[in-house]
Amino acid sequence: MKVCETEYLRRYGRWKYIIVVLIALLGLVTILSLNVGFAQIPTSHIVRILVNEIPILGNMNSGSGLSESERMIITQIRLPRIFAGILVGVSLAASGAVFQGIFRNPMADPYVLGVSSGAALGAALAIVLRVGFTFFGIDTVTVMAFIGAVAATLTVYNIARVGSRTPVVTLLLSGIAVSIFLSAIVSMLQVVAGWDLHKLVFWLMGGFSYAEWKDVWAILPLVCVGIPLAYLFARDLNIMALGEEEAQHLGVDVEKSKKILIVLGSLLTAAAVSISGLIGFVGLIVPHLTRILVGPDHKILMPSSLLTGAIFIVSCDALARVVFVPSEVPVGIITALSGGPFFIYLLRKKKGSYSL
Amino acid sequence: MVSLEIDGVSCRYESIQVLDSLSFSANEREFIGVLGPNGSGKTTLLRTISRTLKPQRGVVLLDGRDIYQMANKDVAKQVAVVPQDSIVAFNFTALDVVLMGRNPHLNRFQLESSDDLLIAKESMELTGTWHLANRSIVEVSGGERQRIIIARALAQKPMVLLLDEPTLHLDINSQIGVLDLLTSLCKDSKLLVIAVFHDFNLASRYCDKIILLHDRKIVSFGEPEKVLTKENISNVFRVEAFVKRHPMTDSLYVIPLLGSRSREVRREDFGVHLICGGGSGASLMTKLVREGWSVTAGVLNILDTDHEAAQTLGIPIVSEAPFSPITKEAYEENLRLIEQADAVIVTEFLIGYGNVRNLEAVKAALEKSIPTIVLDNIPIEKRDFTNGEAERLFKELLAKGVTIAKTHDECIRIIESLRNQRFS
């Protein structure tokens, strides 16, 4: 017995190990990704440029031999792009895990409550109407996409509400209904878009081509607050796997937890979508894949799946930059092309021992 | 000391009333069964007590506090629920699921400690599921899962345990295992157990009190003897049943009778007298009564199985004191019943010096030319414990022209045709 008890507690140690490995992997792909791009910049230069950016170390190191354009490419193009990718990957994977938990369904994804179509409509309106203002320096398309995403989720949530309860089935159905409705409007806008069509389609496919530091700063606070808050509900999500009524019998305030988690999940998704456009697949596949690897306990599932999400997006974005040099492939295509087969492989391999 | 008081509780789903002013109270160490037909509100009653379905009127008081005024978590520390069936969405291990029972005692920032693990382990050992700890909850059998869920409920360290048909998916061995466990928890850990049952016999065997629900109301509440009466079962479930106390378990057992032919066909105009004993006539007697014949029997010793059957069926019989030979008085009383009958049936009972007079009664019946049917599958030599006297009498009967039947159905066909002859 003693053996079994310690074995159970030892998994906390194993969890730490998993997290450390994932963080190391994320570091690795970040460095690799910095090396990848149209411009060939030697790794030694990249290291020196990065060191120069660190305030105290930078003063000890003369910037001689480094071209200004190389410095610009690294610090103003590749770095913000990688950080935007990390934030988006983290947000989509975290909210995917949250939604799959709430809906007790591995088919749920961050877009299940209409976030994507709301964001798409917001962005499409901004692009087609050429709204010119900026909001505290943030691009209008970003702001409008965020507003659209949040508004769509609120609409879905209120449609689904029955008194003080929001049954998951009605949530899913009203999510589908609202998505279809909003997507139709977006399609209509594409028809009338004219010269803006290219920009709109490119936004809808999702990517980080235009990512800048201001995008990173715009969503960083939300991600930094939202994810730890959602993590506080990890055990609630575990217990909700038993069904809402049983979760309530075990002392979970289901309606309250569900409401908070829906708000957090939707805000995280809205934040991600507003700077990257619609990147599919990540929010669905990453939590699912991580569940196969580390098990269903949200206490480990959430951190490892958001790290995996970041690793996945950063790698896919690096690929997107190089596969068709000099042109770029939208990252959403890479995520689906690379993630799909790997996912199928895992499903086949673990078929016997894995159950929905 | 935990006490639960349900006072004037009424519930409705949408516009359909499901509970109508229910009131009862219960205390620790009580094992209460809830019985009732489908749709009588059993599960709703449990949902009301578990703070899942707020009643429109009335209150549920736990130690004097209205549970709907308490925080969800505080109720979960005291009330645990075992649902009919648990479907777990992801493949958690059994131990994971049992540890979820510790949730009411943990705050948002705590991880499960080794103390929680110890409680989970104890609960699983009590329900005999500790060996399944690392198995996935979606892979174990229905019975195993049920016991794991009970372990989870116990890990909550509750005062009140609510179970919705705890034995639904279990084989008979596990049913008894689970109910024995609940009984010992109830008595030793001072739990109040309230469980929905469908099986009268398990309920009467294990419950201190039974709530009988019918048509949204409590029909009867109290000890099994008080609740499980023939009348209550007939009114609530619309089946006729015999209720008896089992000599071995000393608890009530209920035997429902199949069909309701007696209500459609009346054959009371035709009297059948059974001469039986030692259990050889009980099933035929029951069948005849169910089919509506006017049945009498005798002479039967008190405590004889056939005597008990006749008493349960409430038919006229001639009784004799236990283990005593048939007296002259009883013999003559028996003859009077025979004379009133339209046919006599003789079953394959064992014959000793005590009851050999019953064969003489058959002879008397034949002499009065009352049609007599004799079941004759077991040879008389094997049933004769009178050194040949019974055999001699029996052969005499055969010579006098009794009708021989091999099965009960054949017997019934014969008396059916006798009746038809008489009325045509």
C-alpha cells in the first residue's frame, strides 16, 4: 500500500519534469526560429544582437560588426513574431483545454462559442469600412476583432441561458447558430470587399506576418492574468468530467465556475485571434494530444498543453516562413498540415488504451 | 448527531408537479429505503435533499439549517450522493475519481495531501476497490464503478449518504456486499443512509424504515412491517403479492403473483378440495386460487408448508395441531368440506401413520361419487411410510375409478371439463 501511495504522490515530481522538458523545448524552438527566415543572419550575430538588447550586459559589449538591418530583423521582426506566436499558442491551447473540460467533450475547441466568427466579423468590418483610428496605438483590425469576439460570445451565452443555468447543450447549439449567422455576414462582406478582399482573406487564414511588439504588449496582460486564473479552476474542471450534477454534489459551484471559465476562455481566445487572425486546429488538437500524453488531470493538462501550444505555433510559424521562400504560407495551413497526420498517428497508436 | 428534516416539500419540473407536500424526518444510524413505482418521485426526492433541485415550497433542514441557505461546499461536506450511473468523460483513474470526493474539504489553492490520499485509500478498501486504484474509470465493470463511486462518496466523510438504486448494475453477490457495507457504515460510522430501491425484499431486509411513494406523495413511512403490506403493494404497484416473514432471515419477503386472470374469469361456482401436505400442494393451490376456483384444503398440520400456503392464500382449511395425527374431529370436518366440493384433487404427499386418514377421506369422496383426480408421478411405494397400509388404500382407490393426472395443467383441464359438463 505504502508503495502505491508514494507512487501517486510521486506523480507531482513527474509533472515538474514534464514542465521542465516542455519549457526547454520551447526555448529550443525559439532559438531555432530566430535563425529561420529569408535573410541569412549568422547565429553568432543573433546572439550578440540579443545580448546587446539586455540593458547591463549590452553596455559591456560593443555593437561593432553588427549591421543595423540585421538588428532590426531580429529585434523588430523575428522576436515580436515569435512572442506573438507564443502568446497565441498559449491562449488557444489553454482555452481549448478549458472548453473541452466544460463541455466534457474532446471535440470542443476555443471557437465553439462563436469567438472566431465574431472576431472575423469585427476584423472584416474594420478592413472593409477602412476604419482609420487606432486605439492606444493598437491597430483597428485588432481592436474590432477583439470586440467582435467578445460580443459574439456574450450573445451566445445569453441565448443559451435558461434562468440562472446555462446547459452545455444549448450553449453548443447556440454557438453553432450564431457562428453560422455571423459567418454568412463575413462571406457577404467578402463579396463586396473589392480591393480589400486580399487583406481580408489573409487575415481570416491567420498568421504572424504583421506581428509587432505593440500586438504582444496589447494581449500580454490578459494572458498573464487569464491563464493563472483559469488554472485555479483545474480541479473544478476535473470534477466536471463527472457531469454537472455530480460535480455539484462534490461541492463545485458549477454554474459559477462555468461562467468564469467561459469568460476567461473566450477572452483568451479573443486576444489570440485579434492579433493572429483565425488559426484553426491548435485549440482543438493540442489539448487533446496533451491529454493522450499526460493524462486527463487538468492540473498537469493545462500547463503542459499551453506550453505545447506555444511550441507548436512557434515551430509552425518557422516552417511557414521557409517552406516557400520567399513567399510565406499562412500558419493555419501549416498547423493543419503538420498537426493532422501526427494526431492521427497518436490516435491509432493509443487507440486501445485511450478513451473519450 | 445529525438529523434531517423534510418539511412540506413540493417540487415541479416546468409545469409538472413531481412532489406534493412531502414531510418526514430521519436521524443518524438510520437506513431508509425509498420505494415507489416509476415516476413516483423517488429520484426527485433525492435531488431535493442533495441541494440539486430547489423545492417550490417547503424546506430541507440538515441539523436545523436550511440546506438551500448553506454554501454548496458546506452541504457537500455533509451530504454525499451516489447516482444511478456515473459517466466519466475522460479516462481518470479510479483513485483520481475517489480523490475528487475530497474536493469539499480543499480550497482552490490546495493540492490533495497525503492525508487526503489516506482517506481515499480507506474508502476504497472499505468498498473493496483499492486493487483498482490505478485502473481507468472507463475500463472497469459497472459493478466496480459503482463501488468506486461509493468510495468517492465516503471520501467526502459525509453524515448523510444518498443513493439512487445502489444495486442497479450489480450481480447478487455484489448487491449483498454493497448493502452489507452500507449497513455497517450506517451503524458504525453513524451515517444516515437514504437509498432508492426497486427490490422489496432487499429493502425490507436492510432498511430500518421505508418510505413508500406514490403519485407524488408519501403513502406510508415506517418500519417495513408497517409499509410493506399486501394492501399497500396492491394499491401502489397494482400487483397482487404475498407478504411473509422469512424464517431464516427474519425479515419480510414479498412475492408478487403473475398475471391477473382471477379478475377476468370467475370460477367461484366450482369448488375444488385439495388433499395434500408437506408442500406437495402449495403451487397447485396457488394456481387454482389465481385462476379463480373456489379452493378448500385439508387436513393439514399447522406449520406444514401447504398449511402456510393455504393461510397466505386465505382459503378455508381443516387444520390439525403440529406434528399430531389427524383426529376424528378433523377428519369429519374434512369430510364436510369434501361434500361441499365439486371435485377433489389428491397430490403426491408422503403418507405416514399421522395422515393416512387423508386417504380414507378420498375413499369417502369416491363413495359419495365426487369426481376425484389423483396426481400420480411418484410411485406410492416410495411415499408409503405405513408398512403397506397406505399402499393398500391407494390401490383400492385406483380400483374405484379415480382419474389419474400427470401434471398440474392436466388436473386443471380435467376440472375445467367437469365444470363445462355441469353448466352445459
